[in-house]
Amino acid sequence: MKRILSMLVVIVLVFSMGGCAKEEVVTKEETKTEEEIKTEETKTEDKIVIGLSLPTQSEERWVRDKERMEQVAADMGVELLVQVANDDSGQQDSQAKNLLSQGIDVLILAPHDATAAASIVDAAHEEGVPVISYDRLITNTENLDIYLSFDNVKVGELQGEYITNLVSKGKYIILAGAPTDNNAKLFKQGAMVYIQPLIDSGAIEVIMDQAVDGWKPENALKLVENALTMAGNEVDAILAPNDGTAGGAVEALAAQGLAGNVIITGQDASLAGAKRIVEGTQSMTIFKDTRILGAAAIETAINLAKGEEIVGLNGGVDNGVKIVPSVLLTPFAVDKDNIDELLIDSGYLRKEDVYN
Ligand code: BGC
């Protein structure tokens, strides 16, 4: 049987008599059940809990994403439970399912493996937990709610446009990102818009076209070493999909005394990439402002948790079985001419770090 609790409620009545306001204090007894009181208490204490599953922290950009989301979550008064999968889809699967068992309201998931992560989304759906695919698309699931990223084909187009502007004929090494990452396909697709016609016309000769497993710099280093050996060190340009792989490629070039002589792309505006641009061993990078992406993810997660409408949707991306409603932010090409304006003036990197 429920215990009935009695409380005294003080009500202040204000009424006017003959033009003068008069206050009268009335005490009234009100009864509430224990259950009613508990519900009221949990309502006020009930924080939104967001789960975040990241693929890695071995690259600077993913460290920034994590820090940004932690900061915005704290500012907005929501709880963020974070797991890092160390580039392992099995680990990501068990970590994400563990987050689900902790009663999260929304899951932000940046997959290590686009296809393998579909089972996490399906498990979340079973529990009524909406999923945001963060930066990388999760493919082959109808249950994905939203995709937040950059325009990744545009990233590739900026790289392809840049490299072909500087090297419109000559010998190319073409590197792509990890085959498990849907972004890698989109980056390459965009870059080839500019490169393929020059291959077709015979102006560009491709001496190597390879994916870099796991996005690992050491794999890029080995590939470029091999390509340089095959081509007798005659290489004019390297399409490197991000700053990590560009770093590996520059190391291979440096070992042959070629660093600075070969046009080479990148992506992520990492500090190491920016420093190489300034010293002239890397030609460009792509700036994707992860501060905006991270904040958008937390805000969107809160909207989803409250069942509110999602703001900022500007596209739909096909994940193989569904067009996923998407927010795609704009990427920018950065080289030595605009690095100060885009990366330093915006506060993304510090001048004293880049130029030392
Ligand atoms: C991201 C890039 C990153 C790469 C390797 C991609 O999915 O979009 O910013 O460099 O993964 O971590």
C-alpha cells in the first residue's frame, strides 16, 4: 500500500479591496504519493546521457573531435560516455553495445568499419536509441537516423583540383584511405574528377594506385618507398588522402632526398601537416573545422533525445539501403598562401606551434 504523504502548501492570495491591494496567507494541506514525489525529483535530475563511440585516438583530428564533444556536452549540461575502439571493429562493437546497456539516450558513432558498424545501429534501434553517424557513414542499415559530416566528395575535388593545377602532366602516385572507411571512397571519387581525364589523355602516368590499410602512415611510407623504387625516383605528384598518409609519403621522399620536390596533398589541418606546409615538404591540406562538427553532434543528439526537429539538414547520403538525412559541412583547401588566415586567425592552430 502506498503511504500518503501530507505536505503543507503555502499559497499567497492577492486581492484588492476598495482600491488597496491586500495579501492574505492561506495554508492548505495537499497530499502526494511517494511515487509522485519521486517522478518529480527524477524529472529535474534526469540528465540526457549521450554515448560516443570513436574509432581511434591515434590521429590528432580524432583527439580534437573527442575534446570538442566533451567540452560542448559539459557546457550544455548533458552526460557524455566515451569509448575509443583503437581501430578495431570487434572492440567497437562490444564497446558500443556496452554503452547501450548503460541506458544512453542517443549514440554518436564514428565507425572504424562502415559495414560492420551496421549491427551496432540495428541493436540501438531495437532499444529505441537513435544513432548519429559521425564523420564516417555507416552503410547497409535502414536504421540509421542521421549523418553528420563534411562534403567528402568536395574534399577529394579540392585535392584533385589542387594537384592537377600544379602538375597537369607527369608521374603520379595515387593513394587512397582505408578500404573499410566509406569516406576514403568519396575522397578518391572527388579527386579523380580532376585526375582521370588527364590519365585518359595520356598527360598523367600513374605509377602506383593503392589504398592505405587502416590509414596508417607506416603503410603509406612502405607503398611510396616501393613506388619510388619502381619508378627510379621519378615522381612528380602524390595524391595523399590525409595528413597522416602524407607524413608517411614525405618520410619516404626524404629518405631519397626528394622531400619538397614533389607536389603532395593532405587533409585534416593537423599540426604536423601545417608545419610541413610551412617548411615546403607538403603542398596543401584540407581544413575541416571539427569544432563545428563536434558541437553539431552534441546539439543534434540533444534534439534527438528530446524528440525535437533536427536543424541544419542540407542533404541526403545513400548508405546502400537508405538515403540518410545529412548535415554536410564545407571543407576548405589550405596551402602556404592562406594558412595564416584559415588555420591561425580562426584559432584552429597556434602561430607559435606552426612556425617553430
Ligand atoms: C576522416 C579523415 C581522417 C581519416 C583517418 C576519415 O574518415 O574523414 O579526417 O583523416 O578518416 O582517420
